[in-house]
Amino acid sequence: MKYFHRIIEQKRERIALSITTAEANVVEGERITAGLIEKQQGSGSQPHRHPKVEQFNYVIAGRFKSMVEGEYHTMEVGDMVHIPPNALHQMVALDEGPNIYFMAKDAASDPELGIMGHAEDKDVDRPWYEPGFDPDEKK
């Protein structure tokens, strides 16, 4: 088992393409999955849930419009959010960049989904974009 990780230098990869623009580099432990998540300005995740997984996000760079169970907050560097299992939540990047947060999830609580979630709107199959940031609108 590898104990030490320099995730800041790892290449970030797109995750959960159907509901978020997140690029992540993660480290998986026996119970906890942790990593750095980056999102581009005006983009982020659809409102979604992780039925069994608890999560913490800590902002390292940029700002995020965040929502948990209908409560909105603009998160800045140094802010942390706790997302209980099955809580509806969303994080959308506000600044030009970089917009990065540290994520920790008890992914072992849901071996089937791991860190992935389900969009609240079952008909949605794409990330969230704020008005003016949707790449499909710019074509």
C-alpha cells in the first residue's frame, strides 16, 4: 500500500461526465476516497445525491456557489462544507480560475457507486452550466 501521495502534481481526469465538469485526482483508501477537484468558471455539478456516502469539501482556490438541501452559500478559500449521506447538493465554480477544493468521501459506504452520485433530475445527462458559460450555447 502506498502511504504518501503528491496529488497536486497528478494529472486530473474528468469524472462523472453525465452530471459534472469536475476534473479530479483522487487517492482511494480502504474506507475514504480523497482528492483535489477542479471546475472551470460557470460550471459544476447538477444537483445530485450520494445515497449512502458522507462528504466534506474544503476550498483551496477560487470560489464556489454551493448548495446543500436548498441552502445556498458562496464558499471561499478556507471554507468547508459537510454533506450528509443522501443530501441534495451542488458546487459551481465562480472565478476565472483556478477553482479547486479538497474532497473526502466515505466511498466504502457504497461499494456500487463509490464517489459517484445521482442527478436529482433523472432526465439530465450533462453537467451544470451557469447562463453564458454553456459551451453548446457558444457554437
